[in-house]
Amino acid sequence: MPRGSSSKRERQYEHIKESALDRGESEKRAREIAARTVNKERARAGESRTASRTSLEDMSSSRRGGQRSHNGARGPTYDRLYAEARRRDVHGRSSMNKDRLKRALGR
């Protein structure tokens, strides 16, 4: 965590990191996801010195994550479907689009 971050952001970072680990992400990827999410929230709240345009104008991380979840309007992302297909060793997955991956996984 960046120097000077609040205890709230520390807790948020740990929660996001643990959630990513529970989903099966590697330790390195979980740390990256947590850091990016917390940094974006800090920028949106005016807690950082600089902020990118997308951090300020894009939808919040919590809202976007909810839309991309398994229960969201559009269902799981292509990347999640591809990762599951890879774990299940679905043949021909590299040439499949999102709909074909869903069918191959029985969704």
C-alpha cells in the first residue's frame, strides 16, 4: 500500500486480495488486482496526488465488478470462461468466441 494510506484502504486492499485468492488467482495477480482497485478508489475520492482521466470518468470499480460477475446482466467475462475452459481442458477453446465457450461449458 502507498505511504499515507488510511486504515480503511488497508482493509479494502486485504479484502480484495483475499477475494481474488479465493477465486483462484495467483498471489501476484491478487496483489495487482487489489492495488489497482484501491488506487482507483483513492483517486476517485481525491486521496491521491494524481489521477488518470479513466480513473475519474469510468464507473466505480465496485459497480463494474458487479456487472461482470456471474450473476450480472451479461454473465461471466470471456476471460473467465476461457480460464474455466482451460481448467476443464476443452479442446478448440482458443478459436471459440464467448457464446461458443458458454455452450462448451454447459452454461
